[in-house]
Amino acid sequence: MKQFQLFPLSFIWVLFACQTTEVKKIPVIQLEDLIVDTLYLEKDTVTKDLGTNFNYIKRGDKEFLVTTRKNRYLEYSYPEGKLIRDQLYFTEGPDGIGSFIQVDFTDDSSAWFVSSTKLVRADHFGKVKSRYNLPQGPPERLAINYNTLMGTKAININGKIIIPDVPFVLKESLLDYENWLLEFETKDSSINYVKFKYPSKYRDFLDDPTFATYQNGYNEKENLHLISFPADDSLLVISQNSKKWIYAGVDEKMEFLAGKTEERGEFTAFLPNSNTSKYSWVDYDPTAQVYLRGAIIRPDTEANRDQGKSPLSKLVILDKDFKKITEVVLPFNSRGFSTPDGYYLYIGSPHSEDEVGFVRLDFSNINPRK
């Protein structure tokens, strides 16, 4: 008589699952694998940095890339990259925009500036058209800081101006604050906010400029705000009716290293840890319908190199449904801008200091491997 060995049902189920479940692996690719074209933009003798906050606009059959840098409006022919207009704005007088510009951005017809709590709309030819007073914030905010100098973005959505307020450092009282993205309606000066709070884990990163700066992006078609916190693997996605966290991390272990403070006489010095990992910017490219997020895994510092740690930055790519599809190894942390032809990523000045380069990326052939 044959004897049969009996196995627990749980064992049989696990064995069956192992045989039928295929684990999808997210591909890690090099930046060169995505490049299909390179755009070079001219610089003039007084331009040190063009930044990456370019907008594509079209007038008739002509195409342009436009940006503002402090008190200047720059207009380039596209795709030739020729600087065709450099408009200077006055700091004072009837067309003055202020002496210290914390926020600047462009749209199809206007250049926008924020100096202190004054919002200024000017045309592309140096003339101020409107001025608005922005809220100064409640006492619990301590000191409001409208700012795009640290990588956050301001945008115009049909006359509603979205302006980020970015704390220089986090204080414990600010963990309960939530009015970080101002919605200012230019038609009637009404005020609303895109509300969110810093996660409670940031209690471990108080008084540290690195971990105070969130980054924001926007999907205009879906009306989604994207918030990237520096020490979180997930993005906070805010719609009109909900908030949800979406995983957008890298495979490598990120080391989030808090800085310290030192009392120097009457002043406090904030000393962030330059060796820390951090997540940085987030964008949505409507042409390819993908979300992009920057990650600095190992910064290029002397201390890291002394320990044999080579610098590493990556780009995390999510599809339109927020499913992670790839990680892209970057030569350095970099961001870019969208056009109808695709997303352009900044690559520095490979040929000359008189121009800057942006590579156009093609995401269409990325498919997660099994």
C-alpha cells in the first residue's frame, strides 16, 4: 500500500503563490538612455544663472521660452535658444517691483513678483499693471516667508495665484500650522489656502533649514497639488476633496541626518548636516503624463568621499496613476521644465559658460521589468 504524506493547507498555498506570483522589478537606467535632443540657451554678460523655471509660450506661429530672474524678464526663441529680449524692471517708482524679490515667475502675458508681502503684476515690457497686498500671517506663523528662492514654485491658475510660504527652520509650534500654500484670487483679493501639515516625524528635524523646505508641484488638468517633504519616501497628493500619500522613493537607503545649532553671542547659528540624504523637487510633465521627483541619496561632500561614498542622485518617475516606473541615475541633482515636445532637464554648461544646456527626455520606452 502506498503511503501519502499530508501537508498543511497553508504550506500548499504558499508554495502555489511562490510559483504563480511574479515580482516586478523597477528598472534603474542612466540619464543617457532617455536623451533624445539637447537645447542650448544663450547667456549674456551679466547673467550668472538662468535657473530652470522656464515657461513655454506661443504667439501666432512663433514659439518662445520665457523666465524671470530677480528683476529681469528673459525671452528665448524656441527651439533655437537665442536670447531675443532682456527686459529690466525698475526697483522703485511708478513701475517699481521692489528691491528684494523673493518670488518671481511668468505666464503668457505677465511677469509676477513678490517683495515682502506685496504682489506685483507687470507686463513683459517693464510696465507694472497691478499691485496687491498679501496676508502677513497670524502670530503663530512667527514670520511668513513667501519664497521661491529655495526651489518651490509659484503659479497662476486662471487668475488664482498660488504662492508658497516656506519656513526657514521648523519650530515645534509650526508642526500644527497648515496654511503653507496661499491661494490669492486677483479678481477680488480673496484668500484661501492649500492646507497641509508637516508629518510629526519632523519633530526630529527642528531648527534645520534642510528639512524645513518642502517642494511643490501641480497637475493642472487633474487639479492636484504635489508636496515633496525632504525626509519622506512618499509624496503628499492634495486634491479638492482628499489628501493621500503616494510612494515615490528610491531603492537605496536614505540617511536623513539632522544638523545642529550653536549659540554665538546674541544669535543662533543653524548648522545643517551637509552629508544628509534628502528628497528635493517634484514636477508633473503633462506631455508625457509622468511625475518626476529628485532624490539626493549621497551628496558630493568631502566627508562622504573620505569614507569612500561616491555621490549619487536619482530621478524617480511615476506614471499618470502614480505607479513608479523607473529610477534614473543623474550626474548631479537637477530639474527642468515642460514643453509640448517633452521635458527638458538641466545639464549645466558642457561647452561654454556663455550658454546652458537642457536635454530633452523621452519616457515612452520605459517599461517595468518583471
